[in-house]
Amino acid sequence: MGFKGYQLGELFGIVLLLGATATQMFYLDPLKRQIEWRLATFSIQQSAQVQIKAVQDNQIALLQTLNAPADRIKEAEAEREKILDRFKTADANISDYMIDKEGVEDNLQLVVLALFALGTLLAGFGRAMEMRRRSD
């Protein structure tokens, strides 16, 4: 009992459907979740950066108001710059990750859609040919 061409096409279409579903479930969805988590982290980090800058600016303004020694004010300014530089590095790391993964995600979504469409067409064509053969 051999398979006919349309039956093999239907079987291949089902395999493509399963492959598209597996790619969506096991790679694209976790990648989307990871990107969303990084975006949430980025948002929290941006908020923290603004708050820390405000606290540091207030500290410097308070030191200036209290006529603190110039070296203490410069030390506070240097500390502020050091802290903000760490945020800039983290910002760059997150943006680099997002840029790297965005293209991968877009391309994989197109591949999944193509596999799903082709699999559906092949499976549908195989079913139609089977129904046509039985009606003859």
C-alpha cells in the first residue's frame, strides 16, 4: 500500500503546520516574553535613573546652599556622573539586545506564517483530492 502524491503532500502539509506551531510555541513566544521583560526592566530603569538624578541634584543643591567645601561638591558631582554612567551602559546593553532580536523575531514570524500557509494549502489540497477520488 503506497502513498499517492497528494497524500504525501497532505502529510508534508501537516508536518509544516506542526513545525510552524512548534516554532511559535517554543521559540517566538519565549522570545517575545523576554523582549517584554527587558522593555519592562528598561522602563523601571529609566524611572530609577530619573529619580537618582533628582536625588543627586538635590544633594548637590543642598551642599551648595549650605556652603559646603568645593571639594565635597565636586565629589558629589563625580558620584552623580559615575552613577549615571552605569545607567547609560545598561541603556546601551538593552537597546543593543532589542535591535539584535527584533530582526530575528520579525523574520521568524514571517517563516511561521509561510509554513502555516503552505501547510494549510497542502493539507487542504490533499483532503480535496482524497474527497474527489472517493466521489469518482
